[in-house]
Amino acid sequence: MAILRRDLFTCQWRGCGRVEADTSLLVADHREPHRGDEALFWDERNLWCLCKPCHDSRKQREERSGG
């Protein structure tokens, strides 16, 4: 919740900017995959707010492509 508040409930994905009051439609996502690195997992600088549509499509597609 702290990440969602910090980012003002606004999707940080490039060009989206969706503001969402329903927090069930937001995700605190890792910018860089932590791959088991506990320090990176908890690092708030590595977290950002994404709306579920961006997280579940655009972000996942980029991660699968290695981007």
C-alpha cells in the first residue's frame, strides 16, 4: 500500500498514467525482477505502481521478451 500511495495510485508504466481509486486494480510491481534476491525484493526503489492491465499484459510481455 505504501508504494501505491507514494505513486499516488497512478500507473507508472510508460505512457499509461491511469489513476485508479480501486486498489484491487493496482499492483506494486518490481521494476527489476528480484530472482530470489531478498534485498532487491524489499527495496522500495525497485517497486512501482502499475495498473493491472499494464502489469498483466505489457509488463509481462516485456519480461518474456527479455526487455
